Amino acid sequence: MPESATILLVDDTDAQRYALGRVLRGGGYKVIEAATAEDALLHVKQLPDLVLLDVGLPGMDGYEVCQRIKSDPETKKIPVLQMSASYVATRHRVRGLEGGADGYLTPPLDGPELLANVRAMLRLRTAEDRASEQAVDLEAARAELHAVMQSMAEGLVRMDMQGCICYVNSATERILGYPAEILRGRRFHEFVHADDHACPGTECPISEISGTTEGTFEAVFIRKDGKPITVEYTGSPYVVGDDVEGVVVSFRDIGDRKRAEEALRVTEKLASSGRMAATIAHEINNPLEAITNLVYLIGISLSLDADTRKYVEMAQAELARVTHISKQTLGFYRQSNLMGEFNLADVAEGVLSLLERKLALAQIEVVRRFDAKALIHGYSGEMRQVISNLILNAMEAVGSQGKIHLHIYESRNWQTGHHGMRFTIFDSGSGIPKSKRASIFEPFFTTKQEKGTGLGLWVSNGIVHKHGGYMRVRSSQDAQRHGTCFSIFLPQR
């Protein structure tokens, strides 16, 4: 507090007020004088740095003046130093201090003692002001830090040395599905690995998290709803001063990233398989052509008997079939990146020709109803993949001795008004459970247990959307009318 601090001096005795004022001014302070309680309450509104208050005032005594100063939010922080030559008993001191006074002086006081008490009281106020400012700054910093942690997309958990949760942010609540009040005080492992199947072996890394945990790891956490999620978590010691008091774990759901990586790997494998199939088909074309020519020459020989000629004709038919399959295989690869006009019925027929033998062995009847021949602009190779996926799915759903209905006809997108072609495929299988229908177009979701990858419909739906169309599904497990119908709409330019 600077020496130019302002002091409100309240005393009803003129001589005493003059003497005290002179001492204070001699000490370098600015002095405001008041002779009555009313004047004191009026001048205190000027917010002096200290009030030197006589207790024995006429009318309203110094005790009540002090209480009023301390009860006013504007003036309550001003130090009040009470003094009295008449009220010197212990009870008077107690009453003054309990009434809010910061000090209580009893004359006679010499100048140095008075100034020493004033300086001490002003230093105390300076310290309190500084502490108050620091508390405000600290609270602001704490609020800012809390807001930052609550705004994080990653889950943040602080645990003690025993792995019990002390703090969680809102992302943790959102990712795990538990409210903070349920999590606090419980072991982290109890929530994220409540399912024993999620623990890799007897020594689970999550259960071993402590103040020594440091580094980045991957794990499977179990949400409150029982859904497993793949996460990447980072642990670091929680240090207070020089002591390690726990661990801070931050984690994020990397399921989408892992699924995208897996989809990329599968796509690369499919592309490699396509290139390899095209290479094989290309390499067998030359010897296939030679064998076809040789069989033809054998067939026109005049020395063949009837049975041999019949066998030669059968061989020619099979060679023609092999040639057709080879061309179709090359077509899948070559046309996948070529945009142009194509006939949807021709694409479907091409797929069916490749699956003809498999359909015959399963005794599945394909009922065609191709009512339209309009052309679609797009990637015929990709649409082959879509139709192939749907027919293969229908074959697996039917099993054997069933029917698959294919229907192509002109249609319209009633939401946009665009004209186009609609392709529907209906199978007489057992149908898709209602609980799973909403998820069949999600990546890696399959109803085929370990037999399926869960990518066929996801990839097919993406191809259809790429062509500006959409795919819908209806299914029934009713005993009398069971089966599944996929419908694809493709707009025309």
C-alpha cells in the first residue's frame, strides 16, 4: 500500500481528532475527518484505504458504524481499526472484533505505535487484495481449463494409484455411456472391461493401469450398452509437485479408422484379385483359341464316326463356354474404369451366364422379366459387381430348389422427379430379421456369421449412390410370405 493511502479518521473530540490527524499526515497519509457517525457513513462511500474509528460516538456508537461498513458490499473490504479510551475492557475488545473490526486500539497511543498499527493494517489489506486477485485469476484459469477438457473430443480420465477414477470429462461420458457420478470412485477396469471376453488373457493391461503407465496402446472397451469399441489410449503419470499421485488416461474411438483401413485392405485385395483374374484369362486365351481351332479341325474330319462327332460337338460347346467365361472375366476388369452407356439387362444376363452352372447345380430357377431396354450412363463393370453381389446373396438365401425373380423396368424417383431404370431382385429365402435390416448397408455388418465379410452390400450401396441412385430393401420372415427384395433405382441422363 503506498504511503499516500487515504484514511478516514472518525472522532467526536476535536482535540483528539486534530492530534491524530496530524500524526497521520506526518506519516504521509491523506486524511478525511468525520465527527459523527452520519458523517463517517457518508465519507466511507469515497472508499478510503482504512477507517480509524472511535467507539464512543454520540448517537450511533462506533460498534454500529463498523457493522454498517462491513455489511455494505461496497465497503466491507475496507479495514476498520477501532479505538477507545473509555471502552477498554476485554468485553469491549471482543464486541468490537466480533462486530467486524480488524483491530482494536486503546489510548494512550504515541505517534510511532499508531503509525505502526496503521501500516500493519494496510499491509494486511494489500495482502488480502493480492490474494483475492490471485483467487480470481486462479478460478478463471480453472474454469478455462475445465471448459477445454469438457470440449475435448477425446475421453479424459484421471485415476489414483489404485486405478480408481477421480475425474472424467464429458467425452468420457459420451463415449462410454456412463454419467460422471457413476464413474467417480470406481475402478476404471470395472467399466471398460466389464465383459471378461474383452480381457486379453489373465493379465489385462487395463487392470494394470497405475502411476507407472506411460505410452500409447490399443484396446477394446465395453460401453454401458454392451457394445465393444476399439480405442487408442495414452497413459501418463499424474504428478503433483515431486510426487506421482496417479495416472491420466486419454482415449478415443478409432473404430471408424480401423474399419476404413480394413475396407481399404479388402479393396486392394479385390483389385489385386481382379488384376490376377484378368491376367489369367488373358494368358489362357491363346492356348484356348488353339484348342478351339484343333477341335474344329477334328470336327470337320470325314473319318469320324457318329459317337466321336457327338463328343467333339460337346467339346466345342464346352470350349465356347470357357471362352465366354474368359471374356466375361476380362470384361469385369477392363470395364470397371470406363464410363459409358450400357444396358442394364445385358449386364444382368452377363452375370447370370457366369453363374449358370452354379444355379443349375443348386436347382435355383431364375425368373427374368426385363421390360425395358433403355441405356444407363455410368460404369458397367461396377454395376456388374452390384448385380453379382445381389444375385449371390439371393442364391445363398434360397439355398436350393428355390426361385429368384429379376425385374427391370422404367421408373421414377418420386422425390426428385427424375426418370430412370429400376432393378429388383426377389428371393424366396427365409428373410432378414427386422432387428438387422437397418444395419445391412453398414460396413462389416453381416447376417452370414463367419461366412460373410459384411462388405458386399456396403460396397454395392456406395456404387449405386455414385451413379446418383439409391438402394432399398424389403424383407419378411412370415411363414406364408417369406423372402427378401432389393430394389435399385438408377437415373437416366
